[in-house]
Amino acid sequence: MQRASSNSNTFDLVIRHADVVTASERFTCDIGVRGHRIVSLGEDLPEAAVEIDAEGLLTLPGGVDGHCHLDQPMPDGMRMADDFFTGTRSAVCGGTTTVIPFAAQIKGQSLVAAVEDYHRRATGRAVVDYSFHLIVTDPSPTVLNEELPRLIGQGYTSFKVYMTYDDLKLNDRQMLDVLDVAKRHGALVMVHAENAECVAWLTDRLVEQSLSAPRYHAAARPPVVEREATHRAIALSELVGVPILIVHVSGREAIEQIRWAQGRGLNILAETCPQYLYLTADDLSGEGYDGAKCVCSPPPRDKADQQAVWQGLAGGVFSVFSSDHAPFSYHDDHGKKLGGVEQPFQKIPNGVPGIETRMPLLFNGVHEGHLSLHQFVALTSYKPARLYGLYPRKGTMSVGADADIVMWDPSLRKRIENANLHHAVDYTPYEGIEVSWPVHCISRGEVLVKHGRYLNPPPGRGQFLSACRPLLD
């Protein structure tokens, strides 16, 4: 329970009887916050202006969602449902206090221009703190020799490249050029690994047979397509001698490639997402057009792949668990029903919403015995903060860190219902799944969610975070 004090204060906020869990430690203490940061971890701290009794709750670092898409410029009439306000509002209601979406270069245009545009979209809108990854789609000599090195020096120390999608993909030579810049300037490259030519060939064969329903999205992107691209990305990384992070890994075949590389001593990192734990290819075969709600790339696989992903999370194959939040509404002329009509699978906007449900869904893995609490913190907060240059300001509960704190009642269970979520998307693919949910969410010392109720903080309180050099150990 929260209480106020009229006395002069040593602290702005004190959390009493906190059962603190980090990526490596667990201890009980009071937490003192002043000036938006944790300034004391101790016992019997002096009274504060605001106090929270955390007895019976777990007190964890706020989540860092290292892969989400908010208000990203889109082609062909598409538009994302969430901007920086609705997206970050939704994030904090699910226990995430820092988000890292993407400033995406449009082919033929400047990467610097993409960053400037993305700042305009974010400024005055975000509720919680945020940083940017870059998306490199056109690695021209100017981008490679001038823009990327300058942006890395300014705190944009991670960028994503694609091996698929016509408007985003790079060829192997371009990939090598980008990896070389990352090596020379101390940045981290994230790779979407799917073989574009295989996907195009399979898509053409399916279209020739008039097989266009959403379920054929999975048929056009079978595991071998991801497996081959993952192996090739690893080879390019080895050739240049630079770490990479393979994003949204979907199942056992890609995991086998990553585990093989890690076993050889290569610094290959990996990320996975909720859709690969809770959805399968069968979810793309919903009645009528409903399967479009679960169209994402790579697609969900099968139950055996789900089990392989859980094992990879528990066994250390994965460093990061992200939402890959891609907020396209179902009943929307700019979303899944592009132009107001049902689309063939190859034209359905890719992605599923999940920025609010990411942490509750993975916390369910703790509840079911798949993961320890320490692993949960590492995957959702500590490791993404380190990899993306935000540690120790984010991702930990230590003196000097931002007071980003989330308290959980592990005995409290609720069913996910889209009507109760805070994003601007008109569905969730996780409807009806029972999970634990955060009780209190604090961002830089300010309580934004109290007893599960969003307190409507003003848009724009979130701050942009300039990233440091990634910590890859």
C-alpha cells in the first residue's frame, strides 16, 4: 500500500520489504529513490514522500524490450496502429520501462534523415524511456563511410539488416560491408535471417496454384529457409570476425545452427519472441481470414519447435527475449485488411502485437518451471540493456541505476483479454491465455501503474537514451 509523508524527506520514494531479484542475486531490503535514481539499498530507511509496501511481492528491474516497432514509416498504404504514446503506454502496463524501436532507412534516402524523422515521431509522445536501433537498407559509400560511423559515435550503437523482404534486404556483399563497419566502430548488428530467393520461389509456386490463404504464409517460409539464412549469417560473421545477433528465432532448426556456432566459440547471439512459445502454424489456419492475425516472419512452427525454444531459453542459447511488437490492426484499411480487403498471404502486413504481453507470457514460464526468476530477469531486462548499451542505467537494481522497478504477485493470475490491454491494436493473438501480471510499475521513480491500474502520466515524460558501446560478454 502507498502512503504519503508530510515530513522533510531523505528520499522521494521508499519501497519497503522488497524481495529483490536480479539476473544473479536475490535479497530483501528497502529501496530508496531520489532524483529518479536508486540511491540506497538498505534496512529501515528514513520515511519518504511516497512509500510502497512490497511485502509478498517480487521486486524486479523494469523490462527492456529490445525489439519493437512503433510508428515506423511503412510502404504501400500500411500504417502501424501504435505510435510512441500508445505503444509505450502499453509497454509499461506489462512491466516494460524501456523500449528500443527502429529508425528505418528508406532505400535511396539518408540514414541520418531516418533518425531525424524518428525523433520527430517520438518527441513529446513516449511515456517511458526509449532508444533507437537503426535499420540499414541501402549501405551506400556515404552511409558506410560517413553516416553510420557518425551515428554510432552519437549513441546509435545497434542496427538491423534483413536477408528478406524486397524493400529491405541486403545481399551478402552488402552484409559484409555493414558487418565490417560494426567491427571497426564497436556496434552490434541484428540479423533477420530468411533466404529471400527461396521465399520468392516458393511464393510463386503457391500463387500459381491459387493457394493464397493466410496459412500458406508458413508454407512459403518453411524452417529450411530460416536455417539456411542463419547458417549463412553465421558464416559472414565468422568471415569478418564480429558478433551478430540473430533475431526472432522460431524453432529447432535455426537453434541447431546457433548452438553449433556457439559450440565452436563464435560470438553468435540470439533472440526469440512470445509468438514462438505460444503460437503454431495451425494458428494461421483460423476460420476464414482470421489466420492473418498470426502472420509474422519467420512464422510460428509446431509444438516441438515451441519446446525447443523453451529449452533454448533455459539452456543459454538465447540472450534476449523481445516482443517484436508489430502493431497492425485486423479491421483496418492500413493493417491486416489492407485497402479494406482480405489480402493474399504474400501481401498481408507481417507481425503480431505483443509489447504489453511479452513479460507476462515469459513470466508464465517461471510459473510453469521452464525458467528461473534470474533467467527471466536476464532475458527481459539485464542482457538487452547490456547488449544495446544501456547498462548499468537500465537492466539492474543497483545504486546509481534508474529507478525502473516492477513488482509482481506470482500468485495473481489473469486471462489476457484485448479489451483490457493498452495498445491501439484491435486484437491480441494471445487472447484467453492465463498469466501473472505486474502489480506496480515505476519508471525513473514515478509510479505509472498502481495495483494494476494505469495512472495516465503525461505523454512526453519518456526520455531518449543515447546508447554506449554494447557489452557482448
